[in-house]
Amino acid sequence: GAVVSQHPSWVICKSGTSVKIECRSLDFQATTMFWYRQFPKQSLMLMATSNEGSKATYEQGVEKDKFLINHASLTLSTLTVTSAHPEDSSFYICSAREEFASGSLPKSSYNEQFFGPGTRLTVL
Amino acid sequence: QKEVEQDPGPLSVPEGAIVSLNCTYSNSAFQYFMWYRQYSRKGPELLMYTYSSGNKEDGRFTAQVDKSSKYISLFIRDSQPSDSATYLCAMSGNTDKLIFGTGTRLQVFP
């Protein structure tokens, strides 16, 4: 199956600093990648959809100037948490999916998102 | 009201038991219904997906979707200690956006 990696797997930083998280699709090209955040005992919440070569689409309530997303290539998307604060401490997970030509997949087929292992961010 | 509701558990069962996990939802536009398994501090992995209503079976796992009741289920037969994990339901409509439940923590003890 398709493999998605994230780096780092965990990071601890001081309040006010910026942290960059990388998401890579290792064996397929991903025009679209997704960034999620998961707080303890809560569901994964989509933060933004990252499209290669264009601006990311942010979900309502997610500050685009705080969570900078760059999708510079078909295998790499980065999330930078700027001026991190303790309330940003969370588990950040990315996902990626292969792209298929429009109409090439039957409607009943689900174009699977493959998830990375996540990055645990702790802001002191 | 959340779009997707899932009992967080924890659910503790003996090895060999049949496990039933459920989610309810409110958005009638959902067409794709997924079950993910997530181990601690790991990303979710897709177990099964169902398009629209119906049943789907894969080994010890059976997924059921009842769109009329807005209710989906995952059954695990002959549960094993290795099945211990958090199970997340997720749904989507015509867009890319996945809406997840909070996850049910399952513990299968020997």
C-alpha cells in the first residue's frame, strides 16, 4: 500500500518559536494532501487542504497566517506552526492521495487518503 | 449537534467476542462511509469503506450502512488482542472532506 511519512515524529519547542512539519508521499505522487489536528480523546479535525502549486484551502476557524502550508512538489507538503503557543500542542497528522483522471474512478470507489504516522507537538 | 457521533468507550471485551462499533450522523449528503483503526500515537489506517447503503465483509470485519437511519456499524468477529486500538468512523460526501467520529477505544483481553 501507499506510504506517507512525517517528520519529525515529535517535537518540543518554546512558546513563540516556529515549528515545521514535513509530510511526504514515498511511493506515489500526491497532488492533494490534507492536514489534520487531533486533540486527546477528540476526533481528527481537518485544518486545511494542500494543493501542489497553489494556495492551501483552510477550514473555518483555522488561521492561515499561523499555520503556513507549502506544497512545493508532488511528494512533499509542509506545515509551519508560527509563533507556537501551548494551546497549539496537539497531534498533527497529514494524509495524501493519488490523483486520477476525472471520471476514471467509478462513483462507488473511494479515493483513499493515506495517513502519515503523525507528529506530536508540545509547546512549553 | 456534531455531524458524526461516536461513543468513545472504552469498550473492553474478552478474546473471541463479537464487537459492535457504531456511529450516527446527521448529514444526508454523506455517501462514503469508512472505518479506520488507529493505534496509540500513530496515524489512522483504513479498514473498510462502504459506498451508500449496504453491507460489506472482509475477513473478520463487517461494515453496515443504513442511510435511512443515518447509522453505520462495524462488527469484528472472533476478536483478538491485536484488535485493541481506537476505531474511528469517517464519512464524506462529494467533496474531499472527511468528517471523523471521536473514535471508540477497544480493548480485547486474553
